[in-house]
Amino acid sequence: MKRLLYIFLILLSLPLAAAAQEGEDLDMKQFIFGHIADSHEWHITAIHGKEITIPLPCIVFDDGVHVFMSNKMEQNGYTLDENGKMINAATGKRPFDMSITKNVLGLMIDSLILVLLILLCARWYKKHDVLKETPTGLAALLEPVIMMINDDVIKDAVGPKHEKFAPYLLTVFFFILINNLMGIVPFFPGGANITGNIAVTMVLALFTFLMVNLFGNKHYYKDIFWPDVPIFLKAIPIMPAIEIVGTITKPFSLMVRLFANMLAGHIMILCAVGVIFLTAKMGPVINGSLSIVAVLFGVFLNCLELLVAFIQAYVFTMLSALFIGMAHKEPAEEE
Amino acid sequence: MNLITPDSGLVVWMTIIFAIVFFILAKFGFPVITSMVKKRNDKIHDSLAAARLAEEKLATLAQQQQELLEKARVEQAALLKDAAAARDNLIAQAKQQAKEEADKIIQNARLEIAAEREDALRDVRRQVAEISLDVAEKVIRKTLQDTGEQAQLVDRLVEEATRTRPES
């Protein structure tokens, strides 16, 4: 069985190597950053040099609103700069760009999947008597995960007020998880590097920041602005300054952690795949053997990414829950 | 660097999309699921508590039953003993009564027999007296010429009479 698997993998990697030999030199940097960066079109593949892409709508606020498809960009007086950002062709300035990019479309698709999954699960609970039936289908699949996050992470970390924050934290967890998982899928509805994009993680971290600081209790704010330290540390507000920086670094670390982990995972997989194409010029023996290694390594990295997808969603949720819980700590609890 | 500068358009879209997803899921998704699961967990908890209570009750009931059974057995034994005693008593009483009755009957019979015999004796004695008077009459009538012999006879008769009936 194991031998069969190896043979299958080798056979699978040979046509890849053969395909790679047809093409020209591979610009590795462009190859990797083209895959992980956001773009105005959804590149699917290239067959014999012919690019197959899905054009995406562009919405630009410049001198008024311009809406056009990305393949009609030139006709509308816009072009891409060297970073793939859209600029006004005449002035060279960057307009306010509200385009539905690859990441935005990916976000929409993944959000739709997520909302459907959770609402279908909720519908099961509405339609069935929970006291007489055990969950089936989707509910049976999602309930253990939801309750694991709810009971083990949220309840323990947030404390007595967990019911108020549970919907937010569960939404964050499943939002990150589904986007991570869809990011691993290598073709169309997936493959967008969404959670490895700093704008996305920044918004998520910002929501957590708001959740922590908007609902913090009196004791939490006293600890920030007037902590229990000797007076000279408060008179020139050293401690308050540090505390305020602390409130910002917490969500900042969330942002960077998720972003960096997912980005690194994508880059690693792309590197492993890129080896096949890089070695295309080195002759069939090196290329073939390295292709086998690259495919095996790619399988390993994909499994690792599957694990990381879950772990990062879990960590983000757990830390958010902890920060929220810290903002609700009662002074008596600290003694 | 391109990678670490957040794209303003994407930030706006992400905020909108996440806010919508959060709104929908927080209103119609997760609270339904978690509350239902909580309901079920509560029910399981209650059922377990109720089961434990019932078990305890059952145990005490069994204990009570055992005690009741034991008591009934003791009572039964006592009752049986009483009944046996009463029966024996009754039989003894009946025997006593029967004996007394029998004694009484025997006594009566004896008295009656005695009275009958007395009657019979009296009858016999009267007849004997009559017969003896008859005999005497006849004897007197026949042989009253010889005085010596007569006197002798009278003496003898009187003596015999007195000997046969010493009490009268």
C-alpha cells in the first residue's frame, strides 16, 4: 500500500517535470509574490503560454467613481505599477482603490461558505428537538468544534461574562479557520492568500481591540491610567504610557502572528513547488529526482499547513478571549 | 514593502464583510447552537441527578420492603403461636367440659340407680312383710293349739325378722 502511494506520487510528479521543461526560465521571486500578493485578476493557469484569468471588477474613486472590469483597465486610463497596484496612467498617482480584488472576492466566497455552514447547522437545531435527537450531518460535524471552542477556550479565558463575547469569538475562529483552509486549496474558489494579507489580519485585530477596550470595566481602565505603582511613576506618566502602548501591542501581535504564519506557509509550499520548475534546465535526471522530493515535501507542507490553519485560528481566538477576559477581571480576583 | 502595507480598499472591504458575517452569525448562528447545546447539557445533568435520586429512593424502598417483610414474618409467627395456644386451650376446655358433663351424667345415673334400687328394695321389703304376714297368718291359723310350740315359733320368727333387717 505504502509502495503504491510512492509510485503514484512519482508518476504524478513526472508530468509536472515534463511540463516545466517546456517553459522558459522561471523568475522565482515573481512566481512566489505573484501567488501570495493581492491582484486585480484571478489567475488560474496558463496553457501553452495563454494565460487563463478571471477579470475582476475595479471600483476607483479618483475624480469621481469609475467602475470597470480589470481587463479593460487600459481603456479606462489606469495601469498597474511595479507592485501590481493600480495607478492613474496619466498622473501616475494612486487613486482610492475599492476594487473587488482577488482577496476581496475570496473573502466574499469564504464568508458565504461560512455563513451557509453555520446557518445550516443552526437550522438543524431549530428544526429538531435537541432533547430527543442527537445531531446528524452538518450539526454533528460542527457541534464538537463549536463546543470545544466555546467550552474550553472562551469559557475558561473570558470568565463569567463569556456568553456576551462567545458569538464574536466563535465568529473570529471560524472566519479565520475557513479562510486558512480555503487558502490551502490550490485552485479557483480557494488559493487566495487571505489570512496571509496584513489588511485582513489588521481588521481582525482591530475588532478584537474594540471588543477588549469598548467593554473593559472600571478596574481595567484604572490599571491603565492610574496603576498601583509609586507616585513618581505616575506623575510623569511613564506607567500609563507603557500601559497604553501595551493595549495596542496586544492586538498588533495578533495581527502579525496570523499574517506571518499564513504567509510563511504559503511561501514554503510555493518554494517546494517552484523547485520543480527551477530545476527544469538542469537536465531530466536532476529535475526528475528533485521533482519527486519536491512533491513529497509539498505533501508534507500541505499537511503541516492544515495543522497550522487550525492552530492559528485557535491561537487568535484564545488570545482574543484572554485579552477580553483581562479587561473584565475584578480586583478581588487578583488577590 | 508591498506585503506589509495594508491596502486601504481591502481594509474597507474586509471591515464590511467581517461586520456582516459577524452580525449574521452572532444573531442567527452561534447563539442558537450554543443555547441548544446548553439546553441539552442541562437536561442531561438534570436527568442524571434525577436518576441518582430515584436510585437512592429505590434503595430505601427496598430496605423498607425488607423491613416490612421481616415484621410480617415475625407477626405471622406470633399469630401462629397464639392460634396454636388458643386451639390447645379450646380443646382442653372442651375436654374439661365434656368430662364435667360426663361426670355429672354418671353422678345422676348413679343417684337414679340408687333411688331405683331403694325403691326396689322397699318394694321387696313390703312384699316380704306381706308374705311373712301371710305366712304368719297361715301358721297361726293352722297350729295355734299347741301353745308351747307356738311360742317357740313366734320367737324364732321374730328373731329371724330382726336379723334380716337390722337397720329398720
